[in-house]
Amino acid sequence: MATVNDIVVAALKEIGVLAAGETATAEDASDALASLNRLLDQWAAERLQIYTVTRTTWTIAANDGQYSVGASADVNVARPVFIDHVHFVDTSTDPDTESALQPLTEDAWARIEQKALTATLPQAWYYNPTFPTGTLSLWPVPTSATLLGALYAPQAVVAFSALTSSVSLPPGYERMLVKHLALELLPSYEKQPNPVLLEAARESRAVVKAANKRLMDLSFELAALGSVRSAYDIRLG
């Protein structure tokens, strides 16, 4: 299994800073680690760079329709950039019953005139990507005291804490990290990218994105549902 230092050394060799058998200086290795983590931070905002979806549950309190999403928040998961699904789980049945909620777009959420409307069970969800924690709203506000929430969100590769950290990732990621880190480091050493490296980086990223594609159900405009449509929409008639 490769370490972060292996990735750093390989990237520095790609751009001719290190020769075979040489090791990086502490300063060069530290700078490369910072550059690698900046790459990971950028890729966290790109859905096809993320390979896994995490299911996180939390308690839905009666008459509470708004929850913070993030580390140590109401929904305790790394703040997601994307959310695939939000469900509610009714624990009053045996076994528990998990039901999907409909996602609301910005426009659909804005069109709801009574956002504090209550009902036994929620029907839809809206996610506002506030920072440092996101804000998840359920509508109508549920009054049941036997509900859990279940959030399905893509979880990006987290930043590496040290050069000795292990790099345990799916196939394709190691080469992509090496090639793209090499490109990131070029300006620091006043070097220009060569066409071979550029093509290898492009290809490695395309392979990872292709592997991360998933089948999806057909979606539609939620405002077409009478249960959550609060006003006339000229687009839908």
C-alpha cells in the first residue's frame, strides 16, 4: 500500500525534480503534501471525483423541521456538497419502515407559502449548503415522535494528515493523484508541463470519473405534485 510520501516522490520524479533513488527534502515534501490536500479539497466539489455514498441517520424531533448537517452537528457527517437522498424511518413499525422524501429545488422551496405547516410525516426536503454546516429542512414539519432521518450523501476523500499516511483508495486514484500532483507542483519549480504528462493526467481523471458513474432514476419537477405545489407555475400549467 502506498503512502503519501510515495505519491509525493513519484510526482517530483515526474517533473524531473528528483532522480531515481533520491528522496525529497523535508520542505519539498511538506509543500507537496499541502498541494495534494488542495487538490483533494477541489475534487470534493466535483461529484464524479467521489466514489462512495454514506448513509447517516439522526433523530427527527417532533415539531422540528430544520437540522444542521456537518461534523458534530444534528446530522453528524462531514458537511456534504451533494446530497443524493433523504428518507425518514418510522420506528413504530416492526421492522422499521424507511420511506423516501422528495427533493425540493431552490424555486420549489421558495414557492412554499407555509413553510411551518405541520403534518404527522414529512413529504419533502430542501438542503441549503450553508457553511460551516449545511442546513436541511423537512416539509411539512413532522409531528411524529417515532421518526429517524436517513441522509445519503457522497463523501469525498479526506485530506491526508501526514506524509506517512497510507493511501488506501479504489483502483485508478493513485495514478491520478501522482499525475495531477505533478502538474500542481510545476509552477513551484518554474517548469512547464509536457504533452505526455498532460495527457496522462487527463486520461487518469477520465478513468476515475467513468468508474464513479452510477445508474440514476429518472427525476421530474417536484412542483408537478399537487401535494407540495403551493402556487400556479407558468411552466407547468
